[in-house]
Amino acid sequence: MLATCSKCAYALWSEVRHVGAFGFVVHFDDDERSATYAEQVRVCPACGAGLAHHAAERRGLASGPRLRRPAVSRNPRLRLGAVSIHPTSGK
């Protein structure tokens, strides 16, 4: 598919490739006047911007910092709401 660098609009050709269950995007230089024409590139030949991150931005995958999902205990007594954090009176 024809694509452009999100920073400088440089012409790129992108393909989705698969290795087993994993899919990834590979970028090629699409400017015939370039020294890297038709070669696989990891950064934009014009501005040097990393292309893997820009592909993720277009898909909405890299819009912000990665957030970790809170860990959930497998013990049912320790799950949220099952245990009170307030001390009980000794009465």
C-alpha cells in the first residue's frame, strides 16, 4: 500500500507481513530518485523519523504512554471488594 511519512510526507511503500501468528509492517523507499529506492527502510530517508512508531500512530496504537493493567489476584479472598482495608474493632 502507498503510504507517507507522518512527519514530512515522504513517499513510502508499506506491506503487512506475517511470521506465524505475528504480523508486522515493512516499509520500502518509494522515491525513484532516492539512493535507497525499493530498499527496506526503518527510518524515513528524508527526515530520519522512525517508521514503526508512525505506523502505530496511524492505527491508533501509539497515541499515548503505555499503561499497565492492574494485576488481579487469583485468590478470591483477595479480589477487590472481598477484603476490607479498614481495621475491625476487637469487640
